[in-house]
Amino acid sequence: MAAARLIKRAATALFIVVLAGLVLITFMNASDGEEPVGGEGRRVEIGSLSELKGMLSSDEPFLLQFSKQGCPYCEVLEKQEDLYFKKSTVVIYDFVLPWEEDDETCAFLDENLPPFEYVPTLFYYDGNKIADTIDVSDPGTFSDVMEAWGKSHESLK
């Protein structure tokens, strides 16, 4: 009889622990009482200079980001973008500059883009010209910057 009571108490305690764990997981995944917005945003890597040239001749609006292999700021921004993509449908096309400078790529960028000293750099193209530059100098504010910027650029949503 005592063994049965002990087993029953252990089962009850296990049930309470499991229930508490589920409540904790649910609480940790809560989004301040707001319904989560299912986003399909993503980063699309542009794999070659010829692909970049094709994109720049497009009349469709798009976001073009320049990053560089091994850049710590780019890696931080990438993590912030991944969080942002979960709640947004924005697509960012990312041209990753090689670690070693490539003369052909540098010449093309010099001829077709305004000078930029730092990466990551994010441009908004509309009608195959740069319509805006988006400040991504502080990766921690990326979501706020994109939400504020996106309100005036509904064509990307």
C-alpha cells in the first residue's frame, strides 16, 4: 500500500514538472501578447558578377546588400536579418564580396554604384537605379530601421 502511494505521488510530481515545463516553454515563446506574423522573408545570395549585372538591369524594385566574407559586422547583421525575416516578407539580395579584392568586381562596382567604404551596405533599387540607401551601421536596430523604412516602400511587402 505504501509503495502504491509512493508511485502515485511520484507520478503526480512528474506530471506537475512536465506541465510546468510546457507552461515555461509557452511563456518563453510568447510575443508580448501579439499574434505572431508568419513571414517568408529571406536572404538570396547573388552568386556571380554576371548575376549581379542582370539584377541591376531589372525594372523591378529590390533590396541589394553588399557584404564581405569574414566581416564580423556582416555576420551580426545576418543574425538580425534572420530574426527580421521571421516576421517579414522582405527579400534581400546579397552580393558577398570576396575576401581578396577582385579587379573586375571592383571596376564594375566603381562604375555602377556610388562609392561605399563599409560593408554591410544596403541599397534599394527601383527602376534599375538606386532610389535609397538604408543605414545598417547598427545591426542591433535592423528590425526597427526596416519597419520604419518599409512603411514608405510598400512595393517590397
